[in-house]
Amino acid sequence: MQFDDDANLDTSEVQDVRGSRVPGGRATIGGGIAGLIALLLGLFFGVGPDQLGLSSGDSAPSPASSSLAQVQQSCRTGRDANTREDCRMVAVVNSVQDFWTQEFRQRRGVYTNAPTVFFTGRVATACGTATSAVGPFYCPRDRKVYLDLGFFDELRSKFGASGGPFAQAYVVAHEYGHHVQDLMGTLSRSQDNMTGANSNAVRVELQADCYAGVWARHATTTKDPSTGRPLITSLTDADIRDGLDAAAAVGDDRIQERFQGRVTPETWTHGSARQRQDWFYQGYRTGDMAQCDTFR
């Protein structure tokens, strides 16, 4: 995956609070054993810590001595996105939101931008205080995506994904799939507290995978409004394979087999490895969000 070296990145779509301290608000799911339990339950790539029983503390992060504006200072152009991981994530957020803005407009709708928040360790959200153990997530109460970049190392080391820039892009695009669902009123279907292979929770997650695939199909043709050129200039078959591999690595069956030695479909919340791959590829193959009806 390559970006246009001369493209300007819009850092206003990312809030960088890495190095912040979050006062108060104890999270009931943290690191270590508690975090592992969350993963074993399939509470991964979730739609907000409010579903995980996290604390309701709403304290804002307070600055630490380190800079809280690394992204704004360092991520200026596509050239930066081709050399720095955090800048690459800024570029992906820009591309994903440019696509959905244009897609909603074509469908006579209005897409509302959602910022991505970079954090380390712990973060306060409108859905509660969360730690990195929750994994990347979308909070519908403040309409923000939350991401600890250290997760990408765990995606390779803990979950066995091959990694690669597009595997990271898939993670971000999946979370923005939840934002699209939120805008369309379908995200709430996952909040009936039901689990299982045919539950609404699984169907919501698979649809977000499909939406990520739809973006990927159009990623190299979606034009940056500021330049009139695509921000992403190259997306190869190998990139798509990395995305499919990441989707499989976080399938409920793969996670359960890896960490608890058995597969229990009645507890699934995100779908099997095969389902996640199939729905991502469905979106990528068709490029049509209308083909992502996992509830049908």
C-alpha cells in the first residue's frame, strides 16, 4: 500500500493523546488476566467499552510531560505516511472518510466525520474508561474510534497475523464500518446482549468487515478533495491477502482455539475466521455496500 508522496494529510481527523494520564475512572477490564478474559470472550474489535462493563468515568486525559501533538507535528504529507506508522494511520483515516463522504453523497445521505483517537495504555471515552486490552473500538456515544498503535504488534505476536500496512488499514476501516452502521441506525442491533454464531452481534461485526472491503475496492480511486487525486496510489493483491489474514486471525474460532483450546460457537460475538474473510472479500469483490446485508 502506497500513498501519494505529495498529498496533504488532514490531521484534524486524528486526536493524538499518547502520553496522557487519565485521572480517576477505574476500568473493570484492564491488562493481564482481565484483558485476556476479554479476548477469550471475543470482545475484540468491539463497538465500545460500554458493552464490556467498563467504568463510566468521563474524565478527560491530562497532558504528560511528553508532547501530545506528535501527529500534527510530524504527519504532513503522503511521504510521511509511507515512512511512519502513525502517519500511515492518519492517511488511512483520511482515505476511509473521504470514501464514505462521497458514498453517502451519492446515496443522498450525509456522512459525519468521526475522529480517531490515538492513545497509550488507558483512555477516557463517553462509553467509559478503557485500556489497551480492549483492542481497537468505536464508541457510539461520542462517535470516535479509539486505537492504541501497540495493538498492531499484538496482532502479529499474539494472534499470529502476518501483519503489513494493509492489515493495519483493515483494522481502521472495520471500526469506521461501525461508524457507518451508527449513522445508518443498524449498530444498535448488536446491543441485545445475545451471543452465538447467528446473533446480531456477529452480524454487525461481519457487516463492518464487509464495509471495510467496500472501502478497499475504491481506495485507489477515491479522490482527495484537496488535490483531486487519490491519496492511496497502490493496493496490491498481497495487501489484500494481508487484510484477509488479519480478518481470519481475529475470528472467534481462531481466538478461542488459540487461547482456550476449544471452540464454543454459542459464545461468538464477531464470527468465525472464514466468515470474516468471506464478508471482507464480499465487500472488496463487489465494491457495493448494498451487498453487505448480513442480516438478510
